[in-house]
Amino acid sequence: MMNPIKYIRQPKPKASMPVRIMIVGPPKSGKTTVAKKLASEYGLKRLSVGDALRSMLSNHPDTELSLRINWHLHKGMTVPDALAIQALDLSLME
């Protein structure tokens, strides 16, 4: 080992599994603040249910999922969990 510095300064290997952290809590408890700090400090992507729903409605407005989400929102109802989970799944694929 004539030049050990060469081996010490190699970039760290990337994680083989993606990091997934879920932050839950009541409204106004600081979930978004904590998620933003974690995302900025560790270079992670932050995703919320609201972000996933907005992404579906703006990027894929003519899909059946978007139409069903829109129907609930226009009626003033909350989006059912099953639809929100589908939107999150699709957002995670991106």
C-alpha cells in the first residue's frame, strides 16, 4: 500500500436499500418541519400525502385515480385512504 490516502478518500458506497422514514403525528405537531430538516440534512426526498395528491391531479389529470380524487375534493370530502395510498405508490415510483 504505497498510497493509503487514495483508498481513504474514496467516496462512500450508496445504500443498497432506499431509506424510508415515516413521520406521523397530530395536526400542527411539527411533522413537516422535521421531515424538511431530515430531507435537507441527509439529501432525502420528502413526500407527503398532500404532495402525492397534488402531483396526481396536476401531472396526470385524466387518469381514473385523479378523477376519483377530484370527485371527493369537489364534494368537500376527504380523499379515502385507499385512493391516497394509490397516489403515494405512484409518487414513490417517480
